[in-house]
Amino acid sequence: MNNQEIAIIGAGIGGLTTAIALHKKGFNNITIYERRATATTIGAGLVLWANAVKILERIDLLDSIEEIGGKLEQMQRYTSENEFLGAINVKTINTVIGATSFSVSRADLQEVLLEKAVQLKIAIVYKQAVKKLISDTKKTTIIFETDTRITPDIVIGADGRMNSIARKYVVGDNTPIYQNFVNWIGIVETEKPTFSENNVLDFWGVGQRFGLVPINKNKAYWAGGMQLPLNASQKKGDYKKDLDSMFGSWSPKIKEIIALTPSENIKYIEVFDHNPTNVWHKDSVCLLGDAAHATLPTSGQGACQAIEDAWHFATCLATEESVETAFKSFKALRFNKTTSITMAGRNLATSLFNTDAIYCQQRNAQAKQTDYKNASQGIAQLWGSGL
């Protein structure tokens, strides 16, 4: 099947990594179609957990990730009053999975993936928004907004969670589900060293949360979350003023990081995901990444699972006897794990953004009693499964 024409819809993390993984497996007739004028990314930063890094090492990207990433030690939890609740040991996660976790900016990761794609001479065509997909005798034709059309042998839907044309074609519906909270996200880079330890700081309030992730001593990204309806007045507010009002009294570190972040580096994001679906493919189209199994940021695994998808999809396509069996094997291999991670992210979000003060007190008390050694190992076992 190595000579088959493969079209990838979307030049995000999932699409680019899939193209690179396919090339690694011997597929050379690959084109990525991106609706934007350039390959951009939404978000400030992310953690490439050890499971994703294990995949990136297999496609010869570990050296590049080490250059842009920071090595994390702990995920520390605090209350909004700065009371310590406990810490997940990142080193335990790394040891169980067998790789190192890195915090990175999304822009830097995107650049690494783009550079690799260019190096491998993978074609990327920009300004190619997909209008619709139509069946054509077991193959699928892509019709672009320009009214040009192609009928490749394989179509990979890596076009995200918010308006995936591929998901609409495969599943019948591509409407994401609002999960009743928003994130203000930001990235900051300082001239003097500001972040002395590479620990994730996660502060829990009542219906609110603030997380800070260092990348190096001078660079970090953060997210402040709050339960809000869609199109709340804060969407058009003064973000820095609103953030300082909401979180400025929590921890001196939070107040400092908000003050240091340029206003243009702050974004307001209404947070959506998708209900898990057992349907990932139709005709010659297969979904992966957010188009197949969008998770909340509270899962910590959105980009990581897209990276895992890339490797497993390429492996299935290289080893199975037909495209149809490859699609089926891929979905069977990935469905249970991605569903577990999706639901875990929802459950944590429900807990973190609960507005009942008594519930939050009980939640925090329970967090203080958590066996964090076992918790760290449990996380590693889930995230490391199937690798």
C-alpha cells in the first residue's frame, strides 16, 4: 500500500505527526491540506508527557524536543489559599513509561514538526479549506472551497474538534460540546530568571483553577479557568484586569505571572470536547486526534493522544493487508484508551469547576489524603498503555 495517495486534512500537531510517521513507515505519496494561510496553533503551551515523547523518539524527533523543552519534576497541587495538597511525581511517570516528559510552547513544537516535514519533502498545501466530502465508489472525494476536487486513496481527518468536516462525514455530526468553563491562556518570557523550579503549579479554588507550567527559567505558560456560560461578558473584557481580579489574591506567583504577561499573549478560550464515538472511519476516510476523540485540557493528553494516533495509524496501515482492515485495527487499538482519557478529563473538570464551596472543601481534603505514589503510578499505567 506504500504507493497509495494519502491526503491529510489539517496541518496541526496530529496531521503533521501522522505525515512524518507515515513517511517513516515507507509511505511517500502524502499531501497535507491546511485551510489557513500558514500552519498555526491555538494555545500557549503543553506538556509532552513520556508516552508522546516515546513516539516522537521513534520518528527521530527526540533531539529537537530536548532543545525546546523543559524537564518537569512534579505536578504540585495547592488551594487558592496556597495550602499544599500534594504532588504527582513526574519522574515516576517517566520511569514507568520509559521516556522523559517535556513542557513546550505550542509554537515551538509546531515549528519542529514543520521543519521535519519540510526536511522529508512532505507536501503542505495552504489556503485549502475543505467544503465537503462525498462518497465515490468506496473512495471519498474531497471538494475544496475553491471547487477543486481530488479523490485520493486514503483521507485522514485531522481537522480538529470545532468544525471537522471529516468528522461530519464519518460520524454524521461534528457539533462539539461546551463543558461550561473557559480558559484564559498565556505565555510569558522574561529577561531575568523567574522560574526557579520545573514544577507544574496547580491551584484549585471554588469554580476556578489556575495552572502554571515552566518551560525554562525564563519562559512559562499558564491557564486560568472559571465556570462561565458561553459568550459571557468576560469574553470581551479586559483580560489582565479580569484575571487579576479573579486570581490576584491567590498566590504571589500568580499575580506576578499575570503582570509579566503581555496583553497580546493572552487568549480567551471557551472549552469544548466531543462525546466518545465508536465510529472513526467511513469509506476511505479515517479520523484521528481531536476529530476522533477531542479531550478537555484537564486530561493533559490531547496533543499526546494525537501523537500516539499518528504512530499507531501509520503502523496499522503498513502492516495490515487492506485499508479497511488497517482502519478497523487502528480504531480497535485506540478506542478504549482515548475514551478513558476523555472521561477522566471530564471528571476532573467537573470537580475543579464545581461552584459549591462545601464540595470543594471536601475535594481538597480528599486530595490531601491521596496516596500520590500510587496515583503517579496509576497515571503512568494508563498513559503508557498500548505503547
